Amino acid sequence: MVLMPQDVARVLNLSSQDKSQLRLNQLDGDMKTTLEREDLSLYEKVELYNQALQRYLDADKQMTSKPIGIKITNTPSDKQKGKDDNDNAAPTPNEAPAMKSDLLLANFPKSLKSKAKLLLERISDHRQSEQQPVIDWNAKGELLYQGETIHGSNLTDLILDVMHSRKDFNPIGWQQFIHGLSKLNFPEAYVGNLMRRQTMHQIREKGPRRDFSKLLPTPPRDERPKRKGNGKSRKRQKITWESF
């Protein structure tokens, strides 16, 4: 073990840049001391000052011209590290990727596929922009409403139900699906099922609804024009024949 003065140890522990700065500070102090000395004449002060100034300039030039070495090491970012951890982790059922859109639209007839694709794109844009989307689906194609899985539902059936009415067909989760489309402000004009369109309109008029059991199918209105008249049935006049 070697003992040394505290100031010497401090100098040895300094980096090259810190040492150069320390040297400049010492020269600056020497120049100031030279000007304050009373035992020297003005000429001697000027000579000593010029010498100290030259050493100061040389040291400053050496310090500014010398490149500073920077060691660059590639360390994984937090995002990349998290991604690697997720890749190595065993997938869980909840983390399974959602069913692809092409599979959801595979069984649609050509006449409805364009509108169904528009509806699915609206849902996809929403689910990508929101942390907890109103409408989503899982790997099985089941509907997720506000993060809750509607077991037994099928997004393909729900989209087809919105686009086209079928007699006595009410797929599981249709209430939540219509409610979610209302929140997404989906155009009613693209809803081909008249009962679903009227239900969506009712939701928007009355506001959010929590009890989906009360949201029942509404039969279509009879919009056929009524006949005008006084409502009284006309009776035939009895003809009486007279003999001459």
C-alpha cells in the first residue's frame, strides 16, 4: 500500500480533460500572482506575465485540439429488452393473436362483402387506437365488448346479422355489438338489417344503456300508405220496381 498526499491522489484520479483544465487553472493563478507581486518592477511583471500567458495559450490549444475519446457500447433498450422477454415467454391464451380479417370475411357473399369490410375496418382502426377498445375480437372470433369476452358469440355472424336480416335469427352478443357500433358512431345507412338499424337509432336517442336484456328486437314498422276515406262502408241502394 502506497501513501501519497491527498492533492496528488486527486490529480492522478482525474481524466486527461480534467487534468488539462486543472493545468489552465494553475497557469491562470500564476498570472494573477505575478501581477500582484510588489517586489517586481513593471518590466519584470510584463515578462513573467507574457511567459505565463504563452504557457496558458499552449495548454488551452492542446486541450481544445485533442479529441475526446468516447466509448460506445450497444446496450439493448428497454423496449427491445421487453420485446425479447415477451418473445421468450410462453404465450398464454389471452395473448393469442386475434383472428385475421380475411378469415372473418371469407364466407360473406359478394353483395355484402364491401360493406362488411368497411365495418371491420372501422372496428380495426378503433382497436388499434384505443388501449381498451369498445369492440374487439379474439383468436376464436368471439366478440370482446369493453374487454369482456362474449362467450359463444361469433363476429362473422354478428356482422352478417347487421348487414342482412334473417328471420328468427338473433346471434349471441348482438345487443353488445349494436351498442358498440353506436359508440363508434357507425353510419346507420350501412346497416341493412332494419330491426338493428332501428335499435341503433333508439340507443343514440336514449343514450348509453347498461341492461342489455331490455334491448329486444324491434319489429319493422308498416310504412305502407293508408287509404284515404271516412272509414264507413258503402251500402248498395236497393232498387224497387213499380208496375204500370
